[in-house]
Amino acid sequence: MSKIDLISNEWTDLVFEGRNQAYGAYKLRKGTSKRNVWSLIIVALAAVLLYLGLQLQRMAEANKKVENTQAVQLANLQEKKKEAKVEKKPEIQKQEPEKVVEQVKSSVKFTAPVIKKDNEVKEEDEIKLDEVQKSDKAVGTFNVQGNDEVGGAVLKAKEEIAAPEPPKHVVEETKIFTVVEQMPLFPGGDAALMGYLRDNIHYPTVAAENGVQGRVVVGFVVERDGSITDVNVLRSVDPSLDREAMRVVKSMPKWTPGKQNGSAVRVKYQVPVTFRLQ
């Protein structure tokens, strides 16, 4: 069997040998090879365009996944910034230097009167009103020989007021304990806590589609009234899982607070939140 050449026109000449080649069929058959070539070119171009379209679609889907991951990470960072507390530095008060009194007025030290029995009073301790009234010296804190009796100032004692120590119960109210005599307890115990987490967790769609699973460890503080504060992630798995674990922990009901020396205190606590795909 001879080979078929779709491009060559020799077969046309063989078919129409000895026939009327001016007939339209001859010209139509003569252009068959050219049409075959164009058909092959068009099919090849269509295949190339289809391949490029599929590649572009895959690249667009990959970029979309990257953008979703970046958006989740940015939302997690913004949430942590909101939870972060800004502590103000204590203002430093400038102490003004003590003024030196150059002009001093003479003064006699004032002694507070003490009521005693007559036989216990010494003569030198008696207050002699006549001498006080006749004296031109002022009554002050010290016995001072002044240098300006008209425009001078009477020296006064410098008073120092010591700051009182904070009461112990105030310190215990603000202190955060790690281990106490009676640890905080979820209503119903640990089994009830695990059941609450299992029933209230909503698996993030993004994590489920990507097959992400694991255990997120969340830390928090059980306050003296049993409320939950300072929620943060101690062990991260994925931004979407971390955010869902923090949401569930924040929504927990009030705990039985921890106690130290019979009083309710603030206690650090941590809970593992497990995400597992069925």
C-alpha cells in the first residue's frame, strides 16, 4: 500500500489525467493540500492556547491561596497588637534644689508644754511668760542667733513624709500565681471542659480545605471572680486554627477561681484545643 501524502498534489494530476482539468472539481482538489496544512496549523494553535489557558488558571489559583494565607496572618497580627498592653513609663519628677536662707532672724526653740505634777517640774523647764513677752526673738523650731532681725526669716524644720507601705492584701490581688493550693476549676471538671471545647469549635473552612489539623495550646488567666483574661496562643499550628481556639476559650463561662491561704487569687492556666479532620 502506498503512503498518503496530504500535502502533495500529485494524486490530483493522476486522477484528472486525460480529463477536462478546466472543470471546477480539478481546481477544488488542487487546493486540498493547502487546506490540510492550514487545518493542522489551526489545530496546533488551538492546542497551544488551551495549554496556556490551563497554566494561567493554575497560577491564578495558587496566587489566590497565597493571598488568603497572607490575609489570615495579617489579621492574626492585628489581633495580637490589639491585645497587647501599652505600659506607660513612670514620670520622673525633678527635685528642685533647696533654697539657702541667707538672712536669718533670731529665734527661740518652741517646746510643747507637758502637763506634770508640781513636784516633777524643774525650774529650768518652767515657761516664763514675762521673759517671752519682753524678748524680741521669734519663736521657732531651733535656737538661732540671727543676722537680720527686721527682714530675716525664721528657720523651719524640714518635714519628710515617708510613703506608707502598700497593704499585703492589695499585692495579692494583683499578683498572678502559677501554682496555688487550690487550682481553678471549670464548671463540672476537666471532662466538662473537654466537652465544651468539642461542642463549640467550628473548624475553619480554609484549614479544612487545605487539610490542616493539630493541637493549639492556649494560655489565659483565671481572675479572682472566675472570669477569663489575657488569652494568648502558647503553641501555634495555623493562623485560622489559632484564632478559632482563642475565640472558644474567650467564650468559656466563669470558672471556680483558684485559692491561696483561703483567698481567691489570679492564676495562670493553659488548655490544649485539638483540631482533627474526620
